[in-house]
Amino acid sequence: MKKRVLVLLFIVLFTSFAFRSTNAIEIEVDEYELTIYSYESLLADPGYDFVEGYSNYSGIPKENIHLILVEDANTIVTQAVLEKNNPVADVLIGIDNVLIHTAKREEILVPYSSPSLGNISEELIDNLDPDHYLLPYDYGIIALWYDISRINSSTMQEIDNLTLEDIISLELDKKLVVEDPTLSSPGLGFLLWTIAVYGDPSINFEGLLGQDWREWWNKASDNLRITSSWGAAFDVYSSEDNRPIMVSYGTSPAYDICHPLWGVGTEVDPPSAVFLSHENGLDNAWLQIEGIGLVNGAPNEENAKDFIDWFLSKELQENIPLNNWMYPANNQTKIDSCFLETALNPDDVDILNYLIPPSMLSENLDYWRSEWELEIVDFSSFVVVILAVSVGAISYNFIRKRK
């Protein structure tokens, strides 16, 4: 109980201080013909310059297209919410089939039925947003990516048939890097994976096993390495010998094999692989669908719509597999054969999303994220943070009064 009280105190203090000191991105919207918000890694490795691509397609000079990149999709939503009464962005890229519920509640998007939707499956559209506030541009499953040189079926025969519970009983939690679900979209996908498997008795949700997702996190939290983003998790995964597993995507092995600059190719043993969880004899995974959306009150609405149409076209979509390392949403896109051979196809697994209907997800998303914070954050760490934020808030008020 003390822990929960202190956490709530921290939230109040932090929120109070943060809202006093947070400002929206300051740019003059009339300087540009199109402003786009997305995450840093979009089409970035090895890299496709989609701003230049759209400039060549549309005739809008590249210098008149303003691309603002942030760390993660959560930040895109947060920034757009801050600016919703005076929008800066025209297009948001990277909000997924979980964060869409926050985006719709905050009314930062408006529906747009692009003609490009004719080349995207109805199932993909409906699983992201049947109301078209977001339109799918890529998709893939959340999976546990591991380095075969450090952990493999020879050293651990069970690796191809593990359950989430096995991760703890075999002490694989000591080898695992996960992303914070309050900050990272793949981290949030993994949290929902555990909720779908174990269930949540507090809302009478059975899941697959009729247990409580909090128990898994309580048992694992002391051993997990929790980072703020996928990039931070990758830094740990790639640099620390004792952390050879991370929450990533079913397409991640394709990155090691098919990368046009340093991929090893399909003629040698792959350097990495992924595993899922196998409760009830299933191949369980969480599906992430990423979307592109038109900002509510976009300063350049017509250019924004044209950009969305182009982003969903074959011209752009053919760059997704080997630059964004996901499956393209446009079903007319030709996909590289190496990617198809080495990436785990969502059609070949059991998708857990169907256990948590959109209404349940929308109603409980904020609750689950706050419950995760209450369950896994160390008591002493919160005391330190509370003190630091308190001192910061007091200092801020003192300086403000002196001015």
C-alpha cells in the first residue's frame, strides 16, 4: 500500500511540474507546405529518403517539407496532444493499433479514406482502425529476438517451445531486455502479450490461462533490463554478453541476413532468430500495425492527403521491407525474396490481439500502463525520484517568484 501511495504522489508531482515546463515544438507553420511527425528509425536503415521521394513525386521543394523525428510513437502522440488547439503537424506517421485509442480519444486525427486503401486488405484496415483515423502502412509481430552465438537450441533445447513461464523458470529473464511500455510501442505490445496470455482478474478477463499478468512481471522484474526505447534495448542487446535476448519483431532476423550492406545472406547459418510463447500449444504473439494519419486541423490538409496517398502507394511501400524491416501494407508490393524467407510472417502465428477486443483495449489501456508502473518500479527508486522532482518543483517555483 505504501508503494502505491508513493507512486501516486510521484505521478501528481511529476505531472504538475512537467505541465509547467513543457512547450510544443516552436516552428512557423506557414514556412512549410507540409509538416510530418514520425519516429527516428522510420525507413532509416540503410535508409530511404522519403522526403526527397515525395518531393520528386509532388513537385514540392524538399526544403518546404518539414520532417520532425522523435524517439518513439508515444512521443508523437504526446506532442500532437500538446498542439491540438493549434496544430503544427499535417501528418503523423507511426502510431500503431494500440496508441490509436489514445489518439482518437484526444481527437488529434480526422478520418481520411485514401484511394490507396484499395490495395490494403480489409482485415489489416479493420485491425488498425475501421474508422480510417489511421491507415496501415506496415505490420509485423512482436517477438523475442536472440543472438544465436550466445544462446541457441544446443545450449537450451527448449528455446523453440518456451512459454512465458519458462522464461522465469529457466532464468531467461536474466538474459532479457524489454522496453518500457509507458514509453515504447514494442514495449507496450509485449505488455499486452503478457496480459492476453495470463488475463486480468481485476476486470474479469480470462486471457488464455485465467491467471494474473502482474504475477509474471512481479517475478521477472528484478532480473529484466528495462530500457526506454527499442534503440536503447538494442544497444544493451548488442553490447552486453549477458543480455542476448530482447523484445523486438518477427522480422528482426531478416535484418541480420538480408541487410544490403552487412547482411550475411541465406547461404550461411543465421546469426539470430526469434521465439514466441507456446501456451496451450499455440504460437502466441502480439501483432503491431503501424499507421499514418491526417492531423485534425492540419495547416496543409490537401498536401497532407496527397502525401498519405503516396506513402501508401507501391512506390513508397516497396522500400519498407529492407529499410523499415516490416511487412508493407500495400498488397501489390513486390517483397524481396530474402526478406520473405527469413522474416516471421504474422499469418503463420496465433495472434493474441483477438483476445483483447478494441473496446476492452481502449477502456483499459491507461489503467494497464499505470498498473505496470505500480507493479515493477522499485520502491527505493521511486523515493529518489520523488525527492528529485519535489526539489526541482520547489526550485522552479522559487526561481519563478524571484523573477
